[in-house]
Amino acid sequence: MIQRENIELHKKINLLLEENAKLQKKVYGHVTSTINNERNLNAPINLELSQPQHQKNEAPEVVELGFRHAAMTLAQGTQANTLFRQASMTLAQGTMATNTLF
């Protein structure tokens, strides 16, 4: 039963590959791959150039704002890290004081 399903799936794949080859022939005038889906290395490659898109002058400002935000976030992280270290030291000192009392 599984073998029959595999055969049916392979038939469907082959039909799709044939249909794909026909469509490629219509679009490009030739087939760029074989039925086994192996690339034809001698097939020409179609590349197209397009005009560059005009960019608004807002882009540098957005980048600058991004850098400012990153710098502020980094500064806040540094402050939080300093506070965490201070709290850890205070906690450690409290633990040491408690241990010496007992």
C-alpha cells in the first residue's frame, strides 16, 4: 500500500516537473532544468538592472535616532548593572555579618 502511494506521488511529481518545464520554455524560450530537476549549467542566466530607488532625506535622522536609542539603552543597562552589583555586595555583606553573629 505504501509502495503504491509512493508510485502515485512520484507520478504527480513527474507531471509537475513536466508542467514546470513547459512553463519555463514559454517564459524563457528554453528549459533551464531537466526532468530530474538537475540544473543545466550551460543555460543562460537572465539578469536585469533596475533604476535606483530615490531615498528620502529622513533616513540619516532615523539612523541617528536609532544610535541615540541604543546609547541610552546601553547607559541604562550600565546603570542597572552597577545597581545590581551594589545590591549584591550589600547582600553579601549582610550575609557575612549574619554568619559572624551566629
